Amino acid sequence: MTDTIRIKRRAVGGAVGPPATLAAAEVAFNEQDNTLYYGGGNSAGAATSIFSIGGPGAFARLASPTFTGTVTISGTITGAGMAVYALLAGPTFTGVPAAPTATSGTNTTQLATTQFVTTAVGAVSASAVATIADVAPSIVHGRLWFDSIASRLYIGYNDGNTTQWVAVA
């Protein structure tokens, strides 16, 4: 007894992608994208789904694949090319990474860019001069002193009667 397998065919010049309909267990080949399709389903009627099962259009290429829709990956991804990606937990960045700059006055745990810090430091009053020393300098109201031995920050304070260094909490 001789068996014959017939495969539907979409010739070159037709549309890329699977056929609009296939019967359950029917196979079709698209010459436009060189992909073999299979009609899935367990009935004798029309396929309930159509899968690409072979050819270059059936799977993602190893070099620069393009995915559409939602891509879900489980397990561990390994390989030499993974060295160029940072982990989500505790990443180490190299080069010149960029980030959005927060608005002035933002006080959250988000990253601060150099632009944000430069703007914030530039907004500090010119009288807020800081001295780093192991011996207290002469007290000037509003001036900062960082005690390099005690690792403590002080601010000069004058209440009209006394002038003193007050530890910053």
C-alpha cells in the first residue's frame, strides 16, 4: 500500500506567515518565509491553532533575534554574551550610564544623577561654607565644621547671646 503526503503550499510572492486556515493535522509550507506550519487540534475539522514547526521563520535566530508580544523566560540564562547585561539585583554599571534627572527637592530613594546633585549643591547659600579639620575653627553663624577626628558635623550658631558649635543630628 502506498501512502501519499500532500502539503499545502504558498508560492513565492504570497504573504509571509501562516495560512489563514488549516485542517487539524494538516501541514503547509510558505515559500515566502520558508516556514513549515502545522494545524493543531484533535478534531477532524479545522485546526484550533497553527504552529510554525520548521524553517528559518519558525524559530528565533541566535544572532540578534527579534521578539514580539510578551516574552517569558524561566530558569537561568547563560552564555558568553550574557556578560554584557547587568543583573536586576545589585547591578554594576560601566561606561557612562544615564538616568532621568529628578525634579528639584525630590527626597526619595531613587538614584540621583550628577545633574541633580550639581543643581542641589549650587542652590545652597554661599554662607554655608564647610571646614574639615580636627580642631574647631572660629565660629561663624551658619558655617559648617566637620570634626575629622570625631567624624561629626557641626553648625555655627549665634542666638544673640552666645556663639557656639551645635552638633547636627
